[in-house]
Amino acid sequence: AGKWLKTIAPWPKVVADGVILGTSFILATFLASGQQLVTTDYFTAVVLAIAVKITIMWVFGLYKSMWLTTIGTPDLVRVLAAVFFGAAGLSAVASFLPHLQLGGREITIDLLATSIGLIGVRVGYRAFRNMLAGQNRTGRRAIMYGAGEAGSIAVREMRLNPARHLNPIGFIDDDPLKQENRVYGLKVFGDSSQLERIVELHAAEEV
């Protein structure tokens, strides 16, 4: 069963990207030249655009990364690189198939629309998932010491991993510039000298 799940795991992402790629291409060609959407050549061009770009994205390893749960700068760089080479590949293929009428305007607009679509769905899904995780109010009430990068990682882990049974409610930090600010929607209550008061005031169960 595990091997079977591993085999099908990338395909929902491939289908989602295929929809984005097809939509971007249709939008680009319509805006660039107003091509009709009912011709056989146009349908061939749409399918060709999706196939070329999905192949290049697969080569770039985009379907080996867990973009449904994590998305960082290296992932975004790979997406942009795959989009660029996908546009170059589509342009090269189109040069051998002049009847498809894919010019520089179509490919340029398609490149921009594809970039926005692919990055948008990945970042948007992650933001939506974090928002839902932030609604979780179960577990022991926890205050994080340190509102920097490590504290942010701790909040994400607590919210996305219910098995830890921790509910982050805020931070303490000795940096005066962070006082009263918010990190991941959680307030920096004060510094370590106020720890006892903060724990009692907010009914924290763990630090």
C-alpha cells in the first residue's frame, strides 16, 4: 500500500499544475492575438504547452518537493527556473510547428501568467493551511521564549502537528524592539523579567 501511495502521490499536483498551465496558455494567446478556442490547431497548441512544461517541471524535481506542506525560497527558485525553461522549450517546439502561430507575445504573456499561477497556488495553499492550523485551540497553552526565526518555526510545528498537544498563545523576548509586536499573529507579551506575571496572566501551562 505504501508503494502504491508513493506512486500516485505526485499526480494530484501534476493535475493541479496542468490546469494552471492550460489556463495560463489560453489566457496568454487570447490576450496576445485573440485566437479562437475551437480550432484543432489551437487545441493541439494547448495540449503541447501543458506537456512540454509538465515534462520540464518534472525534470526540475518540482514533484519531489512537498509543496502542499512546505514552500521556501529554493522551491520558488526551482519553479521560476522551470517556468523559464518551459517557455524556452515551448518556443523551440513552436518554431518547428509554424501553423500553431505561437509568437513571442503569446509565449511572454504565458510565461508571466504561469509564474503567477504556479507560485500563487503554492504560497496560497500554504497560507490557507497555516490559517486553518492557527484556528486550532487544543493542547496545553504554551509561551515561546524568543520571537525570532526559531520561535516562528516552533509555532508552525505546534500548529501543524497536533500530536504535540501544544497550543501557542504568545512570546516573550528580551529585545525591546519586539515588545508588543506580533509574530504569526501571536503577541510578544514582554521580556523574561516579566515571565512569572505573563504566565499567570495568560494561564500558560508551558514555556
